[in-house]
Amino acid sequence: MQGPSAKMLARQQYYIDKAASKPSKPKKTDFRKAIEGAKRMIDAGKSEDVVISKYGIAAFNAVNAENDIYENLDKSDPVDTITMDVPLFIRMLEYAREDATEDEDLHKVTDLAISLTKEMGILTMDSYDDIVGGAVEDDEVLTERISMTKPELDREITQIRQDLNSDGIESDQKYDIAMSLLDDPALSSAIKRYYKVNSPLEWLADRI
């Protein structure tokens, strides 16, 4: 059997081997040491000539460069944030998927949400009309603009086509008529949303 001294030596060797297997910390280069020394002297109020004479112009310039970097980081604009509760977040996802017809719509509601977050803190469903309604260019309520379903859209187009045909409207006039019809944002939005077209005007003129 091994005695206590043998067990102690084995245990000591275990810890010695374990310590030896640890990666050593990287050693500082002479230039890094010079930069840190120059920084300490500058922070202590030593003159530029004294610092350069001891650590060299390269170390002195490196300290100034590092200080500039940290100063610029401190002065950078804060990141814009939007804070909202879950119900509003889900509703905004629905708006982005179903109701926003252009990228500009998303940019508008984003800017408004950022401003309202700065003003009010956490946004709730009470803020929805302020966010989305504020992005609407005219005075109509959003629900009036986007309430047209696909069956309603199809029925309205069919009715328009029947009315025009019964009135004997020439085909070359339909483009102008379509343009006036698209002044109704609900109609324009529904066409873009349900038929995925980039030009509702041409699409509608071909169908009335």
C-alpha cells in the first residue's frame, strides 16, 4: 500500500499537471506597455514632450487615437427603440402583413412609433390609432380605408363594369374613370392587397 506521503505527492502532481495544462495569458508587447505607460503619464498631466521623450511619438499618438475612439463612442446617437406590449405588437404585425401597401407606410408608422415611445414609454393598443392613423395622409379613419373584403371588392368591380357598359362608356375613357375610382383608398388598398399588383390603375382599367 502507498503511504500518506505517496498519496500527497500524487495529489500535488495532479494539481501541478492541471495548472500546466492551462493556456497561459498572452504577454503584452513592448509597444502595448509603452502605450499604457504613456497613457498614465498623460492622465497624470505630464507634458507632451516629456511623454514622447520617455515612450516615443508612436505610443503618444496611439493613446490619442484610442481616446478619440472612446470619445466618439460616448457621443454617438442613442439607438432608436420602440417599446410596445404584446397585443399592440401583434396588431402591428397584422398591419404590416395585410394593410400596408408600400414600404413608405412601414417607414411612417416606424417613425411615429419611435416618437411616441420617447414621449409615452410603453405603447399599448390605445396608441394604435396614433401610430397608424398618423401615417394616413387624409382624414379618413383607418378602418374605413381597409375594411373592404375580397368579395366586396369583386362585387364592386362587377357593379362598376355593368354600370359603365350600360352607360355606353368608351374603352378609352375607362383609364380616366379608373384613376378617379382609385381616389378611394379602400379600393386601391384592397386591389394591392388581394391581387398583389404594383399598378392598381392599369389592373382596374382592364377590368371595368
